[in-house]
Amino acid sequence: GEVVGSAEVVWRRVPAGILPEADLTGAVAAVDVAAGAPLLPGVLRAAPAAPEGWWGLPLSIGSHAAAGDTVMLLATDPPLAVPGLVLSGARGDAYSLDHRPALVAVPGEQAALVAAADARGTLVAAVG
């Protein structure tokens, strides 16, 4: 689910026609790609976009959810169950220098409640 752009790619020359060309425009990895592996169309997919009226929030939902996954965000105080769409997965953990929380789209009318539950540490994500 990581974004794949020209900054993450090392270009190498190969004979014409040996590999199909992969379009990196708005691409994310659909599977884990090892360093140095060729980027083929089958390992990439289009990055997900937030539905109309939804907002992207950086949330601490763990590293188990990738871009494009649907999640159910749950909290106990107040009781809350909100659908979400992972726009980009988390990177690293809270103790690593390159930590980045996941970016999750949620319905606009629920965004403040979800953000407050995340700040209190009472938010849990169930991955669908």
C-alpha cells in the first residue's frame, strides 16, 4: 500500500520489450515489492481516493492496514463505530525516526469524534 513514485524508484536500462511498462501515476504497491525488483503492472494499483464528503485523518491504527483497505473504527467513550478507508498505510512504529501514522478517510460528520478518540488512545481499527 506504499506510494510508488519516481523518488522511490531506481531506473535501469533493459532491452526494449523485455518487461511491460508500469504506469507510476498515482500508483501504490499492491503487494510487498523487494528492493531491486522490477515494477510490473501486476504489483501496482491506483491509489485510493477519499469519497466525497469524507476527510483524511492521520490515525494510529497500526501497521496491519494498507492503502485501499476498509476499516471499522471503534471507540468506547462515547460508543462509536465509523467506517473508514485507508488512503496510505502507517510506516514504522511510534519509536522509529521515520514513523508516519496511517491516513484514513472518514465521513466528515464523524471526523471530530474519530480524531478525539484517537487522541485519547481509545480508537481501535478492525480491518475488513
